[in-house]
Amino acid sequence: MKKLEHLFKQNKEWAQSITDEDPNFFKNLSKLQSPEYLWIGCSDSRVPSNQLLNLAPGEVFVHRNIANMVIHSDLNCLSVMQFAIEVLKVKHIIVCGHYGCGGIKASLEDVDHGLIDNWLGHIKDVHRLHATELNAITDQEEMEHRLCELNVIEQVANVCDTTIVKNAWKSGADLSVHGWVYNIKNGILKDITNTPITHG
């Protein structure tokens, strides 16, 4: 069995470079976690939240899954949201999709993907809700991009519809929900919702 020693070596080099730059970095980081942002993003390895936001470790609380979904029966996602809102007191929830998402593409294919089809069914629901608009788009990539955007909008609505967020707003929490899409081809984020949602 390969032990991935090169990753441990790279970890030591990374930790040393951070310490050389700021000798107290890890000491300070270990004391407190107080991020202002909860990032709900895709599991895609090309979309690293901290790096594309240019934020340091400790500044973003993260939940990732295939196609950045917020499903009302997903206790993992809901638990992350509850901890972020009620314990960490985050001020912003960012749902971020990305163009070229494999989950979006797979949801449009008429083939058996196995277990993941149960998950992709939620994206198919988004497609069904917006079928008239999406079916009118003749370019496949453009249609996938639009489905990606519509999926983000639907997941933002799902975030806002959770009892966790509703209760936070009722109690007067300073909490905003945002919907963004990341373009892997140029590294740029696009605000899909335009105006942050700040109440139910």
C-alpha cells in the first residue's frame, strides 16, 4: 500500500513556509474559529473556497457536496448550517456553483450513474421547474451554464427556507444569503442573486 509520503513532505514544507512568514500563525489559529462566511460549494477539486476568495485558513467555514445542493433531508448540510449560524455566528452564507460542473452535466444525461442518480434527481427537479427556459437554449454549454445558475438560485431559496435560517432572522441575526457562480476558465466569481437576501 502506498503511504503518500510526498503529501506529508509537502505538508511540512507548507507549514514551514507559513511559520517563516508569520511565526504566530498556527498559535493564533488554534485559539479561536470565528469565520464570517459559510461556503456551501461543490466538491469539485478545482473550486477551493479559501484560495479563490484569497482568505486564510480559519476565515471560511465550508460545506461541500456534488453540485452545491441544499436538500432539506440532508442532515450533514443542515448540521453544518446550524453550527455555523448558531455557534460561529457567521454573517454570510454563500452558495457557490461553478460552470463546467460534472453534477450538472450528469443530471442531463439519460444514462445510469448508479447511487448518485438519487442525488442528481434534485438537479433534474430544477431542470423541470425551468424546462421552458432551458429547452429554448440550443447551445449545450450555454444551457448547462444556465442550469448551473438556476440551480444556485434554487439552493439559495432552500437555504432561506430552512428553519435554521428562518429562526436566525426571527431572532434578529445579522445574516445574509448569497448565490454565486465560479468560472473555472478565468477564476472569476459572478453574483447570481445580485442582492443579498437578509430576511424571510
